[in-house]
Amino acid sequence: MSHLEGFDDEEIDPFEIDQKEILGEYTVEWISLKKSYQEVKRQLREIQEELIELDRKLKRKEMSEAEHIKLYQEKWQASTQIIHVKRDVEARLGEIQKEIREVNKRLRLQEKEKRKQEKIKEEKAHAMIEWMSLREGFELVSKKRKVINQEMDALELKRRKGKVSDEEYREEHIKHLRKLTELSTVESDVKRRLSELLEIIKK
């Protein structure tokens, strides 16, 4: 008969959990079970030491074989009962540990999703503000284009009436064309950005 069977030599506690992870509904039961778990481990260590001491006494002939067997069986029977208790406690600790980790996993996923939604909401709000601002800017660009076109029409009318020389006409006409080109570039950039912002807002 081996007195090492059923005894744990591991120093690492397999049921160690960060206190922050223990959910409220499990706190009382978890603390109680952990105390029971530590207690049965202590009792088993004591019995293990006593069994080893019995072997030593037998070896030193400080007791008879019959006494050794009788005491050994008594200690072994006591340890067997404690081991059953230990296994029950371990089983429940394992269940709680699994439940805690599963719940915490769900909570972390929920928190992650919450942060994601908050980020999307924030992005939408910023996008809406920028969209409104750019929309106003786009309207101003359109008005400016209209003004330039009116100026070009007026310049053309002056040329026809001979109120402006050909050279002056060309210079002014080129200036207006450059302004229109610049406006076209701005309009293109603004339209692209408005489209991007609209996609964000529609999420």
C-alpha cells in the first residue's frame, strides 16, 4: 500500500484566481471552498507525514508489524475520507472557476463591443460636424465659381464692346481660368471627403 497515492505534491494552486475576477455571486462560496481546500490539503500533508513516520518506526523496530499495519490502516482510512472531501471541493471549485472565466469572457466581449459602439458613435458625431462644415465650404466654393463665371461673362461683354484691349482680356481671362482650376481641385477634394464622411455616418 502506497501512502503517496491521492496526495498532492504540487506547490502551485490550480484554483488560484485574481480576486478582481471573482464575481459577486460566487464570492462567499469561493472563499469558503478555498478555505476547505487548503484545510484538507493541510490534513492530508499531516497524515502523509504520520504515515512516513510509521514506516520509520517500523524500520527502526520501534513497533511491531501488526501495530504498524493497524495504525497504517487507520491513518489510510482517515486519509481516504479526506481525499473524497478534497475531490468534491476540487470539483466544485473547478465548476465555479469555469463559470467565472466564461462569464468574465462574455463580460470582456460585451465591454469590447460597447467600446467599439462608443467609438463608432463618436466617429459619427465628428464626421457629422466635419460634413456640415465641409458642406458649407462646398456651397461657398459654388458661390465663388458663380461669381467668377459672372466676372468672365462681364469681361467678355467688355471685349465685345471694345472697352478692354485684347491683351488685358487675355490676362484677365487666364486669371479667371486659373481660379476656376483651383476651385475645381478644391471641389474634387471636398466631394471625396464628403463621400467618405457620409459612409462613416451611415455605419
